[in-house]
Amino acid sequence: MSERLAILAEHEHTDASVREMCRRNGIHPSQFRRWREQRDRIASIGTRRVSIHSGRTPSFAEFDEELLRYVLGRRENRAIVTVRNLTNFLYRTVPSERHKSFKNRLYEK
């Protein structure tokens, strides 16, 4: 969240256009505009890990942070993230009694 606020603040203090700012930070202009519209809500969230949308609640909330670190680590190393990677990672992480419910959720359409 602080990265978003930093990008918004940087834009306010420079003469750069939205397009130029987005190109510099690797985001789409529509994403930047959405962040700008949601600025107050983003700022109020601070460092808490809360969603700013009203999507479905996670089935495996207790593994969210580990999964996020795994995905970000793979992306940082420029490795692709596939369903197979996620499945293998979570089978190593999730207790065996939850494997069946995890597998059913992962492959839901």
C-alpha cells in the first residue's frame, strides 16, 4: 500500500504526465487513476493487509502471506508462476488433512 501512496505522492510533486509516471513505475494508467480515486481508503488501510474491494473471502486465509511471498519471490527471480507451482508449494505448506479441499478450490471454474 505504501508503494501506491509513494507513486501518487511522486506524481503530485512532479510535472510528469500520468502516462509518463505509469511508464516509469510499470503500471497501467487506468490502475493509477483507480488508485488516485481510492487514495483516502488506501491511506487509511496503512500497513494492515486488507482488501480494498469486496471480493470473495479467501478459503485459506492462514496461508495467504506465505503464498504471496512465494509468488512475489518467483516474480522477482523472473520465474513464471503456474497452477502446478502453486499446487506443489501449497501441498508442502498446507496440512495434509486440508489437501482435498485445497485441490477442489484451486481447480474451481
